[in-house]
Amino acid sequence: MALADESTSLPPNDEDVVTTRAVHLPGTWNPLIRSGWLMAKKKVLARLLQFHLVAWGGTLVNLGVMWLLKGRLNVHVILAGALGIETAIVHNFTWHYFFTWRDRVDRTAKDYFLRLVRYNLVTASIDFVVNLGILWALTTYAGVHYLVAHLAGMLAGPVFKFFANEFLIFRRGKDEESREEGKACD
């Protein structure tokens, strides 16, 4: 790899040249960088990581409630599972609101509760169908321990929930979309 100083003129698509000012990537990458595409992908990956960190915290909350209700208080397994899911939903939403998608919220009580209702409907729909379905099937037909079955159900839904949050609950506003389009045109 050749090193060039600032006064050296560089070929437009040379992959093996680095200046002291910046790295020159292949010509095919330059429009992607200028359009913000690469930065947008980094932002999505960072958000996906934050989403999963919050989800694992919610998993601990969910399993803790399940263990307390079923394991200690002997509440019926499906009711205990449903209450664990709902507790984790409120936990996860709060973290997503103030952490994962903080750049897309208004931080008002009205915005928080309206999004919470939407989040609860979407997430609960996914959780109650996927998680409780797996919990019921594994405990009823396979004799799997309720905590293992509940964990298996929790592992099945995150892909659906991330995209539901990204495009339904915390979708970008019109002004944010127009700002992004303006950056792409520059």
C-alpha cells in the first residue's frame, strides 16, 4: 500500500493508496459513503444491538416473574407466563423509549402512553401467539420444564419484534425522513 502526502494527486479509483487526510476506498464505495448509506447501516446495527440488550434484560424480568408466580406461588403456568410477558413488555418498552429509539420520541407523557399502547398491542400479539404457544406445546406435549419451555418461546419472537418496533412503533417522522433524503442528495 502506498502512502501519499496531501500534495500528491491520486488516481480516482485507486484501491491501494492512502493519504494522510483520508482513506480512499474503491470507487464503488464512495457514492455509498457520500449518500449516508453506510452510516445508516451502522445506526441500524447499533440500534439492533441496543434492542437485544434490552430484550435480554426483559428476558430476565420475564423469567423472574414466571419463577415467582409459578415456582413459588403455584399460579397456573399459562397465567404466570402471561403476567411475566406483560411485565417484560412494560420493562422493555420503557428502555426502548428512553434508550433504543430515544431519537424518535417526543418525551411527553402523551407520547409515552400512546406508544406504550401501540407497543403493547404489537408486542403482546407476537409474544402471546409465539411465546405462549411454544410454552403450552412444550409443557403439555413434550413434558419440558416450564422455565425451559418459556425461554424457548422467548427466543422465537425477537426478529418479528425488532421490525415491528422499527417500522410501526418508533418509525421515523416525516421531517426526519426528509432530512435523511436531503443528506443523500448532498
